[in-house]
Amino acid sequence: MPKIYESPDGGITVRARDFGDYDNTITIVDAGITIPDVKGTVTVHDPLEEYLQQRLDMMDKYPELKEKWEEFAELERHYKAWDLLNKK
């Protein structure tokens, strides 16, 4: 798959991704470390991790959201247990 290379800041940070894939990127930040013909460190952008962190940040900001999330989690555990008990 061909790679697309983008730089939002004129070359200090470079993002690489497969053509057409906007969710999974590799970010290369200039840190003076050599990685096969690339100067910098490589970090993998994980959309799920970013999504979860945003949710945690929202729960920190809004306590009532955290309370409702805990209610949901308890109800989800209840139904998972129910499903296990009723498995044949």
C-alpha cells in the first residue's frame, strides 16, 4: 500500500499513513534518534486510546457523567452475569 507523508508544521513533525487510511498514522517527531533512514522517534497513533482518553477527560470534567457511566457499567456487568448463567 502506498504511504502518504504529511507535515502540519513544516517538517518538524511528519505523519505517515497508508493511502486512504485516516485513522491509523505513524507520527515521527524530531528527537535526534536515528530510525532506519528517519531522524526522530516513532509513535503509533491509536484511535481507540485517544477515544477512551477523551471519555475519561469528560468524566473528570463532569462528575454526573462519571456517575451515569458507573451505573451503565454496573448494569452491563449484571447482564453479562445473566448471560453466563443462562448459557446452555
